[in-house]
Amino acid sequence: MLKDARARIIHKESWKNYHLLGIETPRIAREAQPGQFLMVRVNSQLYPLLRRPFSIHAREEDAVEIFFVKTGIGTAILAEKKAEESLDIIGPLGKGFTVEESLKGKTACLIGGGRGIAPIYFLAQELRSRDIHPKIFYGGKTAADLPLLPKFEAAGFEILSSTDDGSFGFRGLVSELLKEELERSRPAHIYACGPEPMMKTITTLADARNVPAQFSLESIMGCGIGACWGCVKRIKRGDRAEWVKICEEGPVFYGPEIVWEGKEP
Amino acid sequence: MTNLSVNLGFLKLRNPVLAASGTFGYGLEFASFVDLDKLGGIIVKGLYFYPRPGNPPPRLAETHSGLINSIGLQGIGVHAFCEKILPQLEKTRTPIIVNVCGEADEEYAAVIDFLNKQERIAAFELNISCPNMKQNGVCPALNSQATFSIVRLAKRTSLRPLITKLSPNVTNIVEIAKAAEEAGSDAVSLVNTFLALAVDVETRRPRLGNVFGGLSGPAIKPLALRMVYQVAAAVKIPVIGIGGIMSGRDALEFLIVGAKAVEVGTANLVDPEATIRIIQEIEDYCREKKIMKVEDIVGTLKID
């Protein structure tokens, strides 16, 4: 956990509401693991007050990237940032994806729904460097919601895509696209990030085929470092379910640990 | 070189900045960012006797310059605190103050009784004011009699000094502060969060799982400051100011109106180094104004 109050934005790409920032921050970049996140302060004012959590999208030497959608005040301010401006960031935070040694030489399916594609790229980089074949499934509402497709392709990753409206690739949910894949072959592992209904469906698919699966969860966060207990999700611990801080014990959990749509303590 | 230390009578602090309960975890979470030895004190997250599940999410709703939380005092309980946390805090020289919670008067006493044995604990802060303790923000600090009875029992049980943390959700906070003083509290800290509500207009649902929560952050500072001023003028015991302190100048406002020390809360979430920065800014101010002792600022509000 490091704070870099003057992390320099070195590049920026935008596609309508989607934005990607490259941030030079050598020490944080060096420590970063796939699935970990940053807490970013979008300005030095008192509104918005809190930092915003973003998965680390990629790492390149001394820099990390974040990929986000403009959804509210925080991301709107961030979307206006330009190269050479600086950001106050904390990271790398949380526990990222576990990559088991036994995956070597095998195929893992990586599923990103919407902005949930963010951590998938970093993970794909990592898997490839460890001689694991990442097969990526990228889903969005429309073709315009798949802005990172060219990036994955340019990097030489095998990637299948889906759109809800059929404007590009498979017509339907990305979980349905994955289901078709699972009927053909059985991956050694599944990693997913996206809307909770998508991840819930994938948990069921993975369980039915006995494929271990990890999911990156999302929550409103206060501190990002385990102090405020604001970001909890329902997680099984032994024979009980508890409210677990996803900033500290997550954001990545194994499927069987997660109680989807958990409401009651 | 300014003397930043403040003497609460029962406890001497190396500077007037304490980390507020609930925003600083058990202290250890901040060790990567802050030299814990440099703080005036650390008030750890509220402890009930047993582990506490906390409230359903969403637990946080950001508002204009503020934050509404309904964490619901999720926590590990006294046993795990003593076994897992306290040994790790042995290394720091900073006073550790435990924020004490309870479902009823007896639980507060049980927590204190259990923790009395722990040499490392410098004082207790009695949390009778968290709006997330029961439904609709009900808590003992809303009522003078309830405050008096719980403080008296806690004081009789405790082998350590007692700070009573007050709620701003009352008509007359001075009355409650006086009840705490009369019951033997060694100090009062104020304010806890303001009972609050935020609504999502798209879904027409409350933005918090528990409907109501407690508002903190810069939005509450003027309200808190007014209450600290009123209480400091009315009680003889030390007053610790809390409410939206983000900077050294914010902290100084509280000292000027009569607080002997301050607690920094929400700022820790925004900037994990906030406490250290605030201490530095207080020191810079004193140097600039040629103030030799920070205590000389306390209660110096000029009103013609």
C-alpha cells in the first residue's frame, strides 16, 4: 500500500463514456498484481469527498492503467483529465486474482462484462507470461460498449465478444456465450468481472462443470484500506456467511465463497 | 519549536490530534501511511463485547462535502481485539483509546471490565452516541438520564479515564454534556455523526441499506463547532472537538472555541496521511504566529 500524490497521467484514450488513463507511478506499478485496485482522488476539493476505486487495467513498466465509464460526479471529473496532469492515488490495494501453478500449459476463460473488462487485461497479460492460455469473453450492451476489443486483438489475445443487441459478435449475454464455450470444452479455470447477475450466472455454470472460478467484486468504498468497513459483501466463512470487507479480503473471491445478492446478515 | 503537547489532566498527549474511532480501523491499517508514534492518540474502532455483524450494505452514501455511513459498528469483539490487535499495537508509544459500545449499560461495563486488564489501553471513549446502534438513531446520548446512568456505571467499572462521546442529535447538547460530567466522565468528545438520510431519485429508495445513517465530513463542521463552543463554555472537564476536520486550520477552529484536543475522522478515509498533515499544519501555524504552546490557543475565541 503506497500513496503517490503526484502520479502523472501519461496517456489518455476516450470512447464516448469510456475512458482509459495511463498513470506513471513506478513504485505502485512495480507492486501491482492483477485484480488489485487503486483509490483515486479525482480533485483536491471537498466534493466529491471520497476517493474512487478502480481496478488496475494494465501495467507497463513504471505505469498502470485504469479503465472506467463516466457514471457520476467522480468519473465525470476524471474523464476531463488530460495527459501531464497529476493524480493522487493509493495502491495497489486488496487481494487480486490467484493464479495456481497447476494452470500452466492450460486454458483459462476470462470474462469481462461492460466496465468489468478492466482487470481482465492485466490478468491476461499475467497468465500469458506464465504460460497459461487466456481465452477472453467480452460482453457489452452494444458494439460501442466494447471499446477495448481492438486493444486485446492488437496484443494477440484470443477474444470472443457478445452484445445484448447483436450489433457485434454473439447476440445475447456474455454468460450465454461462455455457456456455449463450456459445452465444447472445459477450461482449467474461470475468472470474471462484471455486473453481479452476470457473475452469478457464471458461478452456476462453473459449479455445474466443476471448474474453479474467481470473481472480482465491486462496491462503493470509503477508505479502500480496510479501516471503515463500508464496502462489505456477503461472503461465506466456514459454515456461516459474514459481511466481509471487499477492499481488504477481496475484491477477488472464489465463486463458492460469494453469497450473491446477499441482504440479510 | 512549538510545544504541541496538550494535557487533558488524566492523559498527556504529544499533540492535540487523535484519530477518531470508526475511521482509523484498529490503527494498524494506517501503519503503511502514518508513523503511528507521531499521533496524539489513536481511538480504535468501537468494540462490543462479542463480534458484531454490522448493517446490510450499501453502508456508505457520499453527499455534498459529506459522507453518510451506516456501518452498524461491525467489529471483532473484545476477545479478538486483545488476542489479535493489541499485541500488534504494543510497539507504538501513542496512547490507545478504546471506543466502548454496548446494547445495554451492562454490556458497556462488561467491555470495560474485560479491557481493564490491558495495560496498553490509556483510556476509554464511551460510545453512547452512534446513530447506527439501534433503529431510528436511538442511543443513550439523546437523553440526560440515560447518559448519566451509563457514565456512572462505566466510571465505577473503569480503571482508566473515561471520555464520553456525545451525539449532536439533541435539542440541547450542553445538558447532556453536564450529565456526563456530573456522572464522573473525565472528558467529553463531540460530535458523533448527525442522523441523516439520502435518497436515490431513480429508484426512490434510500441510498443506505439501513435507511438512516450518520453524516460526517466537512459538511458538519460549522454545526459541530457551535456545539463544541457551547459545551466548552459550560463544563469544567476537557472537551475534545470532532466534526469534519480536514486541515490544520479546521483543527485550530476547534481549539480556539475551547477544545483541548481534536479527533480527525472522515479525513482519514480521503487521505490516509491526514492526521500527520494536520499536526504539521498546526505546527506551521504556531510557528508563523510565534505561539510557543499550542495549549495557549485553546479557548481564545474573541467575542466583543
